[in-house]
Amino acid sequence: MTITGSGLFTRPAEWIVVTDRAVLVVDGREAQRLPRDVSFGKPTGMYHTIELDRTYKVHRQWYQEVIAADEALRGQQDPDDPAVGER
């Protein structure tokens, strides 16, 4: 789940759903499908930013899910693909 706002005035904004084929950003009214070839990076701090079609902030309570999504992506990548280290 991502949040919007700052400080004490944050609220849930979107859910980011990661599958083996795509990343879905669901905001309650609609879902947007994005390519799965992203890396979310190692989460740190209170909020981790993810760059997809725009910047999303993820609260630290969801860091295990962010890490699991990145690990799943690495498990699907072709080790002979020279672009693997560049992502």
C-alpha cells in the first residue's frame, strides 16, 4: 500500500500488486498495468520511494513485501541477460 500526503496528514492512496507478468497500481476506481521489469530497491527509513509511472511512497510496515517482490523478480530473470545487473 502506498500513501499520499505528508507528516500526520497521510492517507492510503494506492495498492501496488506485483504478479509474475505485471505491476498493477490500483487506486479504488481503476487499475493501471505497468511492466514487471522494475526493481524497487532496498527499503530504508520510514517511507521508501518507488519510481513507476510516478513516485510512490511505501510505509515501512510493507517493507517485507517490497523485498519479496524484488526477490521474486530476480528469481525470474535470465542469468545470461546482460541487462540483469543494470536494473
